[in-house]
Amino acid sequence: MTGIVLDTATKRRTARNFRSDPISEDTITYILETARQAPSGSNTQPWRFIVVTDPEVKMKVRTTAEEGEQAFYETLPPERAKWYRKKGLSPNKPHLTDAPVLLVVLGDTAAPNWKPSVWVAIGYMLLAVEEQGLATVTYTPSDPEKVRVALGVPENFEVQTVLPIGYSADDKAKEERLPLEELVFMNSWGNGTG
């Protein structure tokens, strides 16, 4: 099985380490234009985007996000904290300042079905990032309210993710995907496809 979208999705992998090479404005516009084409509930298009390139603003996002992460990590049960450490995760988020561009994705909470619509647009963005030869991670802040306030976003918008965009400096391989046989049922739960 082959196709442009499947090939792009198959190649895509998460990166948390980025080179400092600049990203062209046209490339960022392409990614945002791709997101703009996503379907949304009642065609409300409840997404908004903040493009962050200023190092001081990126540092503000990182500092604010890390404050929220620190509070979150302090509440983790020991087993979950161990799992996070094993994955190499911590409250420190250097990718928020290392990547040349941050795309902060917001959802209009006043719109019907806003959250699934915004996440469809994020999925489109992930494929556009990969298609352009770039990398990202869907970083969801533990305390998105802190990031919203730090960026001066109106109260009716909620931060859904911060996408650091750049050329990958991450040598980590893509994590394995479960086979379709474990994910898909026919007509009702438990009926296998084979």
C-alpha cells in the first residue's frame, strides 16, 4: 500500500531536539494554510495560531510552560514518574527555545465542537511539517492557562498545543506502531478484521 499521505505519515516522527537553521516564512505559511483547510464542526474554523520567532517570547513560553510542568511532575505517582524518566521526559522543555519557530495552536471555546476540530487541523499541520522536511513534537502544556496568559490570549481561547518547528537534530527512531489487527474491529467491538 502506498500513497502520498500514507508515505508522509509513515515517515513522520517526533523530534525534541532541533538545529538552529532558520525556517522560511513561506514554509510556515504553507503549514498554516494546510491547517486552514481542515474540516471543522459547522465550519466554525475555531482555530487560531500564534507564530513565535522572537527569542524573548520563546523564552517566556518556555519559562511559563516549565512552571506548569514542575507543578505537574510534583503530583505524579511514583510509578508514573518512573515511566516519564524512562522515556527521557522531565519538566525541562529546551525544545521551546531551541526550535527556530513555535506555532501555538489555540481553540475558540465558544465554538461548537471546537476541540476535535482544532485537533484535526493539528493533524494536518503535522503532515505538512513532515512534507516540508521539518520536524516537531505536539507539546501539550500541563498548565495551558499559564501559556495563554503569558501570550495575552483572550479568555475564550484555550492553548491546545505548542508545536516547535525546525530541522530535526534528534537521532531517535520512530516508535513502533501497533498492527492494524490490534486496532480495528468489523461492525462491533471484538470482531476482528481477519
